[in-house]
Amino acid sequence: MSLIKSISGIRGTIGGKPGEALTPVDIIKFTAAFGRFIQERKGINKMVLGRDARLSGGMVRDLVAGTLQSVGIDVVDLGLSTTPTVEIAVPAEQAGGGIIITASHNPAQWNALKLLNSDGEFISDAEGRQVLDIADQLDFCFADVDKLGKVSTDDTYLQKHIDQILSLPLVDAGAIRKAGFKIAVDAINSSGGIFVPALLQALGVDTIYRIYCEPDGRFSHNPEPLAENLTDLSALVVEKGADLGIAVDPDVDRLCFVMENGEMFGEEYTLVAVSDYVLRHTPGDTVSNLSSTRALRDITEAHGRQYHAAAVGEVNVVAKMKEVGAAIGGEGNGGVIYPEIHYGRDALVGIALFLTHLAKSDKRISALRAGYPQYFMSKNKIMLKPDMDIDSLLRAMEQRYADVPHSTIDGLKIDFEHEWVHLRKSNTEPIIRVYSEGPTPERAAAIAQQVIAEIEAIVGA
């Protein structure tokens, strides 16, 4: 059983003992703490709530809504929703914050509370620590019976979200309709099974092949949208002669595509392609995290603009985007952040921008992909003893590569001429994550193994 408290919210497996998993006791404690945090910070007794379709979602929703009521907060419950939809709803409702009940790409036994501020954006690391302190100290008070909050439901935000997407100047539903796309969709039996087809129909897509689009929370495969988990979608695309396939994670903030030949477009290249389209029409810089593909930098510079790197984590990417006034940004895990609609990863706006780009390119999706710089990633980790000083190890590696361009804003990233390696310590276990990228799979693996060997030599010494 696991309970993880981090910049991504409160995440854990369902069942077990309090403090060791995401139990009702933990859900109530952290929800009450966040309620007090919002009340004191904004003075607003209103919060938006939404969830994905995982099996524990209804139970967790009842606990969260009831707890917010118990501390005197009114709840606007969107029901089955998506992370980006809740992010849009919070400022629209003039709420003090929001809670999304989803463990994102984690398997079915997991759930989580993702915490939003009044702008509908994830709270910062410092704010998250304040919430954890309130929870640890049980420093909250429940409301008297005549001051309890009320719960209302609102099922209009699916259409409101779609309407906002359709109103974007760079979304051309007419071009998409004219292209006559045939599209297969895998929504892992979560809320994307509702939202993605509804968006496609609004964009003028008449032929949609659905697989795992029943939002009953019974995940048909590992929910992370990676090639090894999307074999059924790939087969469906080929079988139906579809133009492409679309896959999203359970809360619809990550997006990837399958090409007409059944091969993956590449999760890292979702942001690359959307950014290419946006930069063709909007002058501006780009941002992604340090573990994302170098292809975004190449595309950005080809448009005469500057690429900026941020620490891993959506909140860090958003902060950097605001700092530099980026036109587009996101993460290499298929997360597209388009400020014209809101500052959050949004698979739905990513779909609309990508399909517009594909329609106007007059290319098959495989030809579009072939036009982008070719890079390959290797993802590894080094297991260490729990008492190992990982920070000292990273400093030692930085000294070894002092003459090579590098960054220490999030672990250590070393930028070689043709490859890069990113070393990050885990927040939850004694490991160093080693991500690398190169122009071939062999080069990416080789540079990773070189660095791993050097770390192991330091540990051995």
C-alpha cells in the first residue's frame, strides 16, 4: 500500500491502514486541510469538484464533498469530468479552488486528490507544504450545523469546454470537417469516453471507432498511454483503415496518437507537432520540462524563437511559461498547455489543434511525423541504499561534467552535442531516474549506460 504526498497532490492506493494508503481517514484529513487553506487564502467558501471514472471515484467523491460541506464550503460537483474541464470551471464559477479526484495514469487501485487554486491551476510546492502542515497538525475546525456548505451539480461544463475550444482562432472545425477524418479512440473506459467523441463530433468528425470508451472505470489495460498499452488501438486503426487513433489517460490531460499504419506517432511528439502549428501562426517562445525531447527546441528555433526548460512538474512548466510569455508549452508525456484557453495540460485542446494542423497540412499523419527531427529516448533508474546521499552523488557528477553544458534546476541535465542525459532523484524511493535521448536508440542507451557506470563507480568508491 502506498500514500504519496507531493507537488502532484495526495495520491495513494485504496484500502489499508490510515497513513499508509489513501483511506477515508486520509481523504477527510487532507480535504479538510485544503478547505481551510482555501478559506484563509481567498476568503471564498466555494469549490469545484470533478472526477474520472475509476472504480473508487464515487466513494472518494462522497467523502470529499461531505468533508468540504463540513468545513462550511459550498461544492459545485461536475460529476464525471476531466482535469482540464475542472481547471476551466474553477475561475468560471469564481470558486476559491478545486479538487480533481483522479490518479491520472496510475492503475485502477490508485486514486488521488489534485488540488487547484482559484485560477484553476495546480497549487505550488510551497502551498502544498502548507496544506500538508495543516493536515499533519489537524489544524482545522468543522462548521456548526447552520453553517454547513451545500452541494450542487453542474453537467454543463462538457459543452462549455468544447465551446471554448471551438472559439479558438487556431481551431478550424471547417478544415477538419472537410478532411473527412476517420478516427479510432481509446479512452481506457474513463471519462474520455464521453468527452473525446463529443469533441470530435463538434469538430465535424463523422466516423469514430470507439474502443474502451465505456466510462465504467474498469480499465482494459494499463492506463498510461504508451505503445505497449495501446496494441488494441493500433490494431483497430489498421483494421478499420482509420486515418489515425487517439488515446488519452483516465483524466484526459495526456494525449498521444497512432498513425494510419498502426505505429505510434510518439507521445513526446504530441507537443512538438502542436507547437509547430501554433508557432506558424503565433510568434512566441516554448517551454517543456527537462526530461522532454530536444525536438521541441529544434522546432522552436526553426521558427526563430527561443526554447526554455523547466523543472519536471506541470506547475513548474506553467510558472516558466508565464515568466517568458510562452505561446505554447507542456510536457513530453503528451501534455499540451495552450495559454489561450488555460494554463493546464489539456488533451481536448491538443486534439483540436493537432487535427487542424493535420487537415491543413494535407498529409497523412505518418508523413507529418516524418518531417520532424528524429530522436529516441531511453529511460532507466539506479537503485540505491536508503541512506545514500543522492545530492552528493549528483554534485560529484556535475563536477565531472563541469565543462559540458548542463543544468541543475532539477537534478542534473547534461547537454552533449548530439545527446542529453537527465538525472533526477525520486521523491518517493531511493533511486536516481536516468532519462537520455539521442539520434538513435543505440546512442540514447549508450550515453545512459556510460553515466550509470560512472555513478556506480562513485558509489563503489
